[in-house]
Amino acid sequence: MADKGSNRSRGSYRTAGVPVPSLLTLFAHLLFIAITTLLLVWLLHFRDGLSFTSTNNLKLFNLHPFFMIIGFVLISGEAIMAFTTIPATRRTRKYFHMFLHLIGLGSSIVGLFAIFKFQHDTGKSNLLTLHSWIGISTVSLYALLYIVSFLVFFFPGAQNWRRARLVPWHVLYGIAVFFMGIVSAETGLIQKFIALGLQKGQEALIVNFTGLLLLLFGISVGLVVLLPVSYY
Ligand code: HEM
């Protein structure tokens, strides 16, 4: 009988070289689609839409949750899962992991630019709220992780024994920053919910369900990475 462990990478079964995604990974991908749909309905239908150049400042504000949730939180979650679940060689998985995180990093910078420009254009002060403190710390730690990991694991790259020792710290730090991203997004949603005076109705439900599904996405990504493969 073939050894199950050698036949299976985390989050997927390999049958004759073709991986079948595990239910947990599939669930996380479905949450990605559901959250993106809810967010787009919220920003495009209930709110003013998205634009960098419009005279309507609210369109600029909307780019903040758009880039932060889809570009940063969801894509970096996919980047985390990609390393262990996509059906490819270790080298390809590594490049894909790095590429998705680069999109996550780029999006977080664009999302921050949008909110700082919005605050500036509307004459508001910066970094007064808990959301903004957690948010700025998250993006700073994420950028630091990307730079250090690039130097250690890619170019110029540390010696093999040092890389092997750093891998568990890379995983732990990465998961911690990812969950900080989830907390940032949740606090941002709550803040906007209150600022808009939402209580009942469709829009309130959309904002709350976006937050709930984000939490589930975070838990799913955490389980895919941390659980031993035999558990799911
Ligand atoms: C990973 C996700 C997020 C991060 C890292 C993040 C980060 C930040 C930062 C650093 C600021 C401060 C900007 C300033 O002071 O000029 C800010 C402001 C703001 N963000 Fe987010 N944000 C995230 C997601 C969201 C989401 C999903 C919403 C919901 C609409 C949101 C709503 C707001 C609001 C209303 C402000 C202005 C008030 C304030 O400074 O707290 N954010 N965000």
C-alpha cells in the first residue's frame, strides 16, 4: 500500500499526480468568492463606487476596504495556502507564494494611500483610532516579513541549515500578521458600520456577513496551515 503521507501535500490529495483539493481548502476558496461578491455589492451598489480621480471623496474612501480586504487579506490568505496546496513542484509553489504576497503587499500600500489621501482631502487627523493603530502595525510587519523572507529564502538566500531553522518562525510570524490583517479588517468594518449609522436592513446585513465570512476565511486558512494533514 502506498504511503498516504508521501502521496498527499497539505490541503490536497494527489491521485495519479492530479491533486484533488481538500474540502477545507475548497471551503476557503468559496469564502474568497463570497466575500469578494459581498464587498463589491456593498461598495458598488449600496455605496458610491470606486475611483481615485473622482471629485466624490467617498469613491476614494471605498478603495481602502476594496484593496485591504480583497487585495491584502484575501490574496495573502491564498498565498499562505498556495505554498502547501497547489499541485506543482516546490520551486513553483515558492514563486507562486511570493508572487501572491507581492500582490498583497502592493494592495496594502495602495489601500493605505487611498485612506491617507481621503483623510487629508477631507481635513481629518491621522492615526487616532484603534483600527488605524492595528492597521498600520499590520502593514508595517507584513512589509518587514516580506523583505526579510525575500533575503533569507530567495535572494541572496541564507545557508540551508539557517533557512531550515527559520522556517517555523516564518510560518508563525506569517500567520500572526495574517490574523492581524483579519482584526484590522473587522475593526474597520465595525467603525464604518457605526459611522454610517447602520442598524437594520440589507446594507447592515451585507457589512456584518462580510465580517463573519472574513472570520471564517481566517480560521480556514489557519487550519490548512497548522493542522497535520491527517486531520482534514
Ligand atoms: C487589513 C485591513 C485594513 C488595514 C490594514 C487598515 C488600515 C488603516 C489605517 C492605517 C488607517 C488610518 C489612516 C489615517 O489615519 O489616515 C485606516 C483608516 C480607516 N479605515 Fe482601515 N484598514 C483596513 C481595513 C478597513 C476596512 C475593511 C474598513 C471598512 C470600511 C476600514 C475603514 C477605515 C476607516 C473608516 C478609517 C478612517 C478612520 C480611522 O482612522 O480609523 N478599514 N485604516
